[in-house]
Amino acid sequence: MDTLIGIVVLVVGLLVSIALHEVGHMVPAKKFGVRVSEYFVGFGPRLWSRRGRETEYGIKAIPLGGYVRLVGMIPPEERVKPVRGTGWASRLIADAREVAVEEIQPGEDARAFYHLAWWKKAIVMLGGPLVNLILAVLLFTGVLMAIGAPTATLTVGSVLPCEPAPASTECAAGDPPSPAIEAGLQDGDTITAVGGTQVDDWEQATSIIADSPGETLALDVMRGGETVALTVTPSARDRVVLDDDGQAVVDGSGAAVLETVGYLGMMSEVVTVRQPATAGVVQTGDYLARTVEVVATLPVHLYDVSRAALGLEERSQDSIMGVVGVGRVAGEISGIEAEGYGLTEKIANWLTLLGGLNLALFAFNMIPLVPLDGGHVASAVWQGIKNGWARLRSLPTPAPVDVARMMPVAYAVFGILLVMGVVLIYADIVAPVRIV
């Protein structure tokens, strides 16, 4: 039941995000006078619809997207250069143009999308992705301000009894006591100074310790309301060097680069702390940078997922996922039962997951290829460049960019997306990413 609740929460949130994405297209289109004939969430057979003054609103059976139909996106043949050839691509272009022209009602040609100024076209097509970006900011900000973020404190949550062997986190017979145990550090101690330096946060304290392998340090802690002076000697321990994105740094042979750091064997007490309003924007920027990187290297990620689906390698925890995988993660969040992890924490993780999905929708839709929104934005910008060049040369305004010529590309992109979706769904079933 918990898993089902998580999946339902995710599906509903995703459908709301998609619906608002399409509103982001529809509102400016109507504002600029374009006739919007349909607004639907989902694809396939109609489940429900209602006709407004000129727009049919509704829900369709397959909840994997949505669309708004903007009348006249493709200019008629007489407004553009003729398409030469008689092959399948030419027929595809002609068929798409015919359908678009038939949608324009008598006397309403002026309301066709292709008549809009290039910057109005860009605003209409940017409207959907920008709504997803705004939703991500609102979701992250709401979670961080209302619920908070897990934050390491200077209070010691636990002291490890031993120093485990390299590459291990479990104590075994014969493992030496941890430096924290030898120093007399106890659970509940609050660190105030390390090596004579007053510390303000856990990161600062552990950074001093990491920089001091084998060195004897003074460690001041608050215990029972009193200051207790301890002496610690961090042991030397190798760890993998990470880059700014948290990824392992490798050398020329592909092996992970190691560094020697000081080790005590203690863990912080983590508490949830409410964050300022700016934290949501900062988190959005961090997530967006990583999302854009994933989108830019999508073929590589898809190759890795395919190998994992075929059992040729383990699936990475940071692997890309499809709808099934994201639904599984939402279900796992719902099913987590741990001390200090209740409904509030589950809601925070659901909303954060939904915020990440909205960022993915934004970044993916901005790829400059039709039928994605970014492809139409690129067409609008190209129209603006053509118009500006014509003005500089005192030439007549050039013909509208012929979106119909991009239909072969649109079908190819759609085919690639379909294959990618099938691969991800299969991989999410046979080699899922698990968080617990």
C-alpha cells in the first residue's frame, strides 16, 4: 500500500506539472491572438472533454504527456519557397502542411501562429518549459523553507568503536580502536574547537581533522554543559578524491585517484534545519547544472543503461531512469520506515523528486530539435536573425521559417525518443535503481 501511495502521489504531481506546462504555452498564445483549438493532458482516447468558446479542454487515457494545438503553426505553400522532390520526405512535408492549413477557419488566417512576430513565437514556445523551471524553484523553496534540509551539526551522533579495514565500513575482529574512542570522545559531545581553532560547523571541523593525519590535535567539546579538553591523533587513511560534482577523479589509466586524510571515526548528529528563501534558487541552480550535463551526455547514459539491462554491467545509482524507475523510487520513499523518518520527511522527498522531474522537463524540452519546444524556439530565433539581416540590407521581410521542412527531423526525433523510452522502461524493470 505504501508503494502504491508513493506512485499515485508522483503520477498526480507529474500530471499537474504537465498540465501547467501546456498552460504556459496556451496563455501567451491566446494573449497574442492565436486560436488554440485543443488543450489536452495525456494521449490516446478521450476520457473527458469540455468545449469552451473556441478551445476543447480534456483528459486522455495515456498519462505520458500533453499538448495544446496552436492553429497555423505551419505556413501555407504560397507563403514559403516550394519544396522540391517527390520522395517520402516531400510527401510528409506536404501532408503536414495540408493538415495545418485545414485547421485555419475561414476569415481567421490572421490568427494563425505563423503570422506572429518571431519574439512572440519564442515567448509562446518558451512558456511551457519556463513553467516547469518555476515549479522546480517553488517546490525546492517550499520544501527547504517549510520542512528544511538535513544538516550535519557539531554534535557527535555516534562514535565508531573501531577503525575498519580499508574499503570496509564494518568492524571485524582484530580491528584497532578508532582514534575517537582512544581520545575519549562520546556520543552527544558538541565540538567547539579543533587544533585550537574555534569551529562553526561540522564541515570546518572535519576539514581540519582531514588535513591532519598523524598529528596530535587539541579537541574541545561541550559535555553536560561543561567544556572538556581532549587530545586526538587522527589516523592516516586513503579516500577517493572527488571533483566539484561529487564524482571520483580518475588518472590516465582510469583508476580512482586517492588522497591521504586524517580519520577519527565519528559521525555527526544530523537534524532538519529550515533554510532561507534563497536556498531554493541555489538548489535549483545546482540540480539544473547536473541535469543539463546529463542531457548533454544522454547517448552515453543510454548506452550504460542498455548494458545494465542486458546484464553486462551493474546499473549505477546515478543512472537515468524512465517513468517506471521514477515511480519505483517514489514507492520506495513511501515504504521507508526508520527512526526520525516520518510522513513529513516522505513528503519532502516526494516534492524534491517532483522538483527534479520538472527540471528534467525544462532541460529536455529546451533541446533545439523539433518536435521539442527548443526546436520551435530555435526556428523563431532564426526567423528573427533573417528579419534583422533583411532590414540591414533594406530588403523585404523574408518568408516565415517553414516548420514543415523539419517534419522528417521531427519524426526521427520522435522515433529516437520512443526507443529510448522502451529501453528505460525495460531497464527499470530488470535492473532497477534502488535507494534502499
